[in-house]
Amino acid sequence: MTENLTPPVAELRPHSFTTHGITIDDPWAWLKDAGYPEVTDKDVLAYLAAENEYFEAVMAPHKPLVDRLYEEMKGRIKEDDSSVPQKDGDWLYWTAFETGGEYRKWWRKPVAGGEDQLILDEPALAAGKEYFRLGALSVSNDGTLMAYAIDDNGSERFEVRVKNLVTGEHLPDVIPGMLSEIVWAADDSGFLYGLANEQWRTDNVRFHRLGTPVADDVELFKEADEGFRVGVSETSSRQWIVIATGDHVTSEVWLLPASDPLAAPLLVAPRQVGREYDVDDHDGTLFIHTNDTDPNFRLCTAPISAPGEWTELIAPSRHFYMTGVECFKDFFIVDGREDGLDQIEIHRYDQHLAPQRIVFPEASYDAGLGNNPEYDMQVLRVGYESMVTPGTEYDYTVATGELKVLKVQEIPSGYDAGKYRTERLKITARDGTEVPVSIVYPKDFPRDGSAPLFLYAYGAYGYAIPPGFSTGRLSLLDRGFAYAIAHIRGGDDLGQQWYLDGKLEKRTNSFNDFVDVAKGLIADNWTSPGRIAIAGRSAGGELMGAVVNSDPELWGAVIADVPFVDVLNTMLDADLPLTPGEWPEWGNPIEDKAAFELIRSYSPYDNVKPQAYPPLFISGGLNDPRVTYWEPAKWAAKLRATKTDDNLLLLKTNMGAGHGGKSGRFESLREAAEEHAFVLWQLGVAG
């Protein structure tokens, strides 16, 4: 039994540092291996192993529940599922799983007719590996070659390989250490890509000519600012290759003709701090999506010959947050959100014609363009789902406005949408701001405060959590839970200002919003204190750390996956891969004392205190380059040494994986089943 098991204790080793005249003690600093990214310190590995052994021992009596949840979740996945084929040039492309398969196979066949061709076999590539992930994949313009990238340890340093799709043979060209997309030159003589530097930052774009040594690859662009990252892509017409560099608040775009990637890059507009923009092109005109005059963005145009001369085409709107623009031959698409709900607008290049919107049926949903690879598209692939509607793929005929269902996510074990209800709530935070909440619950859910509730949020980087569908979530709903997503500040759910109001000096709004949503749900009798399970991942794990420090009595169980909890130490370490690029998001505590004091005031690790904490399930990844393994490890160690309760605390470190946890669709399901079992156990809900 759990009470007879003794959790590991991490040794205290005196360590302190002084910044801005303030000395901070950190006796668990030794858990950061000095040789990182190689982790070889025997004491570190022994502690992580001891925590994993404790995790396995504690969870062992609950393995039947984990297995039951896993089989439920697996039963809702169509094992031999495949995507809807999509035309790109002379070929139809699709992916498919085989029964029992963890990974996809990639297929194509000629549009004119012919045999199916297997072009990439992920299961074969993943065979015998603890971890596997396919990164970029790009087929050459003439359809004869394919460049693809793989990561087999979770470190997100990919190896590029090139396959001849006619013969099935691999070319000798192999490029290690890549971290970018892959874009072919127009003549297919080679492709552009970016290498990760020693700090795991992509600060370059290079051109590899097929058949030549990688050492001879030409560096086309090099970024000097250590906080910026470089990406490579192409415009919708495939006439231009896009080199984009930027951080979380500033961007700069350069263009290369796809027909001559070695030409001098064309600068669209020089970087200005706080200005973001991205570009597409149509018939010699650039379409520029930018926040230069308003956080809700606007759309400008400029001739290729004078790319810095911007003329406003669509003005910013108070209610419509323009999230992106994509050009096609006869029209362009404006994506956005109106009052937090996704919208897709089709605009003709003749602006005298009113834009047409694709109308969706529910009050809360997640929708967006799907895979539309060709420039001359007259029928658009569109995806749609809601918290009660499984993923649905449509073809939308632009000329007629017809939506044709191509595929609805199949749930083999059965699904009845009529058993559930979903709503969009608004809960007022302590400063008077109304925070949207998407909630789904069984139709017979009791509104008397007795039922359990699962509350999820992220709240950072301007990333909105969409109110989409989840088969795994059904295991909670069918056991009487309500499931809510708090669209807190820090995400851009209600526009970029919503994001700005949850970062830097306003960061604590995100934490307060989450707590106030929970209190509002309690006040409205959705649940009661101690009956709420909460979860967050990465920066959402930081949120978990903050709210267990501030309001521990509210939570009955906490899931913190790869949590960014050692915020102060990480932001003070400019040598870590992400840190310089993160300062615009969190602040620079090295140079700015106010930023130092603010981060120190909320950093979850630094604010652990002697008090009762709720039951905690913490996960990490040894090879995670985003949230390094020692953040959850140090946090767990400090919590164990400091908290005053006997509630369960578990730390599970994936020793062969990174930020995303285990790879493979079923392996990741088992991890979800473990977390669900923990929640049911801790909240006393029958499994």
C-alpha cells in the first residue's frame, strides 16, 4: 500500500547565488547535470531512477484501473484509420495506420490512375526505438524525390534523409542536427533548411545541393541576435522562399526567388521592436499580415518591387482578431477569431465583392483550413470539431458555398453526442475582466456542487486552447465529471491584447484568472473546493505550480506535465537553449531588477512554502530541450522537503523521451490513462 512506501529524498547540497544584491539559496541545484545535454551524473540518474521506482510502486495497485482506462481510450481510436487523400500536382497523397500500429505510413497514387505507392514507412523507421518522431517532410516539385527528417530520442535535433520515390532508394545525402522545415528549390536541384546551433537555436538557413558534401552547403542567412529564431517556408504560389526571423514580439522577413535560391535575399521590411508581420504573395503583390498599428492585426499589400511600401487593404477590427492570411489563385483567405470563435473569410482580389464566411453550426467550436497545397484551389479542405462533435473534414466549394462532409472521426466503441452538453460561460475575474470558459458535461450532470470537475488551461505565448473534441476526455465525462477549459489571459483567445495582458509585468493575470474561474465554477455549483482536478503542460505547468502555491485548498488533484517551474533560474541562464528568446515573454532578470523581482515573486519553485499541498502528479523528459528535466525534478524535491501534508506526490521522468512525452499513438494513451487513474483515485471517483 502507498502508506508503506517511502518516497525518495533528494540530498541537500548548499548552493547560493547573488543577483541584484539578493542572495538565493538553491540546495537542489545539483540536479542540473553540469554536462547537460549529456546527463551522466550518477547521483542525478540515481535520484531520477528512485523517483521512477517509487512512481511504479505507488501506481502498481492501480494498474487494473490504468489498463481499463487505456483499453477504453484505445477502443475509441480507429486502429486502421487513414486521412482523406488530397491532390498535389499529379499525385494524391494520404496517410494511414495499420491495426496495432503506433505510427503512420505515407502513401500516394497518380491522379490519372495507378497503383498505391508507399513512400514512407514510419513503423519501419521506428522499429526497435524507444522514441520516434517524424519532423519535416517535403516532396520535390516534380514528385520524384522526398526529403524528410527524424528524431529518435526526443532531443528535437533531426536527421534529414532523401529518398528517390521512383526507385525507392535513399540518396547518400544525410544532414544531422536539423531543426526547421525543408523547402525545395524550383528546379529540385537541392533544398533549404536550418541547423540547430549548440544552444538548440536555429539561427541560419542553408542550401544543400544534392550530391554534394554537407560541409559545402551554402549559408544563405545568419541571424546575429541570439534571441531570434530563423524559419524557412515558401509562399502559396511557390514562387518565393520565405526566410523569417524573430522572437515572441518582433519579426523580419526576407524573400528568395525559388528559381534562384542563391540570389541576394530581398528584405520586406526591417525589424522594429514590437512589430510582427508575415507575408504571402499573389501575382507580384505581397500580402502582409501585421500588428504594426493594432494588436488585432491588419492586412496590407506592397509590390514585390517595393516591399516596404505598405498600403492598408483590410483595417484592424475591434471584434475580429486577424490570425493569418493565405493567398490562392482566385481569392485569399483571412483567418481569425470573432469574440473568441474561429472564422474563415474568403476574399476576392476584387475588393468590391463582399467577403464570404464559412458558417458553422455550434455556439462553441474549433475550425480552420486543412491541407490545401495547391495554388489553384477551387474547393477548400476545412476541419471542424467541438467539445461534443468529433473531428469532421469538409470540402468547401468556394463558388457555391457548399460544405460537403468527407470524413467524420470514427469512434469504434461508439459515441452518442446526445449524452453530453456543452456551453460557453463567462466568469468575472477579480479585476472585473470576463474570462471565457468552454465546458462539456454529461446531460444529467448535477448542479449542486457535488460533482467532480476537471479544469485545464495554458495561458502563455499567445497560444489559444481551442474547444475541440477529445476521445480521452470521455473517460472522465462518463464517470460524472464536467470538463472545462479556461481561456485565460496569456493566450490570444480573445485577440492579441488578451495575450499581452498575461505576459511580462501582467503575468500574474493568468494565474488569477485560473483561480477566479475555479471559484466562479464553485459559486455556480458546478463543483466544490477539493473536487477540482487541474492540469497544465509546459508553461501551463508553470500555471499549475503558481496556483498550488496560492490556493492549494481548491484542488483535489494536480497534473503538471513537463512544467516550467524553475522560472527564475532558467531566465537567469543565458546559455540555456530557450532563454534569450524567452525574455520578451517573461522579462530579462539579468539586466532588469524589476523583472527579477517579479519573476521571483511568482516562480513556482522559488515560492514553495510550508503548507498543505494537493496530490501532485509531475512528469518530465530527460531529453527535453524546452523544459529541462531538472525543473520538475527540483520542484518535486523541494515540495517533498517543504510541504506539511501527507498527500501523494509523484515524479515520473521519461528517460528516453523529450517535451512531448512518449511517442506513438498508443504509448501516449497509456500515459494519459495513468494520469486519469491518478485523478480518479485522488478524487475518490469509482473507476
